[in-house]
Amino acid sequence: MNKRFLFSGLVTTAINLVLNALAYIVILKDFYQSHPAVSEEFMKQLTRPPEQLIVWAMAVTALSMGFLITLVMKWSGAKTFVSGLQYGFIFAVLFWGSVNFGLYASSNFFSQASVFVDYACSVTAMTISAAIAAWMLGRGKTN
């Protein structure tokens, strides 16, 4: 790993985290509440309130996703924002399709409506993060 990759991974982590947090605050929180898959009481048992979040585990999750996106962009050879959008979109559609629809098929965490909205938000955040990762990885390189 070189400095460019490490710096790109950290920036991608921050961008992806912020985009996903914004999606949750602006769209998903209210949408999940108006399209519940389970009772409110059961949902409280499944999720931690903000004051009980495990910060180190959240950091590991954010860093893992940021560096996964950066690594996929590096492997794809994407070096511009536009090529990052293209490869990032393909990666995001496949990755989040696997996660969201797998959870929908095997658990009661999502309603049918919320799985599609969460999918769109997750794909969008990952696609934009991938575009930024590709741009950062390709800065200053000529070929």
C-alpha cells in the first residue's frame, strides 16, 4: 500500500460514512418508521439506540467499507470521476443487491418497500464514494 491509496481509502471512508448518514437522516429513518417490517417494540430489541452504539465497531465497519471501495476502484483501473461512477455503480448494484435482498429474503428486518429505498440509497452512496476514490487514485497520473 502506498500513501495515495491510504489517503484515498481514508477520504473514501469519510465520504461514504457521511453519505450514508445523510441518507439515513433525510430519507431512511422516517421511511423505515412508516414502512415497518416488524412491530416497533421488536425493532427496539434489534437495534441499539445512539447512546449504546459501539464506536470502535462502527469505525471498523466504516474503514472496511471505505477501503473495500478504494481497493475495487484500484483493481478496476478507474482513474477518473466518471470511470469511478461507472465501475462504482456496477460494484454497488451487485454488492448491495446481494446484501439487501439477502437480508430481505432471510429476515424480517426490511419491509418490501424499505428494501428498495435502502437499496437505492446504498447504491447511490457507494457509487459517489467510488467515483471520488477513482479520482483520488488517478490524480496526477498520465496514461
